[in-house]
Amino acid sequence: MHKHLRRLDRVWVQDPVYFVTSCAYKRAINLACNRVRSVLVDEWQKARTRHGWAIGRYVIMPGHVHFFCAPEPGGESISQFIGSWKQWTSKRIRVGSTLTTPLWQEEFFDRVLRSVESFSQKWEYVRADPVRAGLASNSDEWPWQGDIAELRL
């Protein structure tokens, strides 16, 4: 194997759990409300059936969302899944709204979590996001967070 490709054999992770962040278009502050949460949670609950992806914990911030997800056997690629999820949520959130710009930025950030420790550390970091942003005095007060399914590493 070429010297610069040696790490490729370590990239594959059996049964991966991904940490995903997706930002609102131009970081618009329009996501942390009950109406949007209802749509996002409903679509996350349907992700397993529609796309072959299980969704775990999530935090909805005003300008972005964080969530943990894992592919089921035969599920779509992460890019296909996130693209479809963005389309479905955009269509549903636009119904009855005055939103004229795109809802989501095109790109998203994903990271494969390789251990229980990395999962726990990432969850604690994400859960504290509203506190760091000055939106809540403690993580438990933030109303736009929760769990869809239990994901295990």
C-alpha cells in the first residue's frame, strides 16, 4: 500500500455512530421553536423507515442542530440521508410560514464516533451548547433537546 494511503485500513468502523451538525441557511435564527422541533423530531422518528438511519440524541439550537445517528443495514449513505432529511424538513417547515430563503446550508458536518468515551464527551459538549450560548442557565432547562432511539457503540 502507498505510504500516504496506510491509514485507510483504519477508517472503517463497524456499526458506526455519527455525530452530525447541520446549520440553518446563513445561520438564521429560526430553528429553536416548538413548530420546528415538532417537524424535526417527526422526521427523525421516520428516518429509520424512510432512509435506514436510527436517530439518537439531539439538540436544536436557534441556528443549527446537532444529532447522533447510525445506519441500519442497507441504509442510504450519510450524504443521501442528510440530503433527503433536509428536503423533507424544509418542505414541511415552509408550509404556512413566510420563509423565503433556503432553510439549511448545503453542507453539513459529520464525525464518526469511535468509542463510548468519545460519544459521552461529544454528548456532554453538545448538551452544554445552550449554556455556552447564554440561552439557558443549565443544560436541563433547554427545551429543544431529547432522544429518539438509544444508539450504542
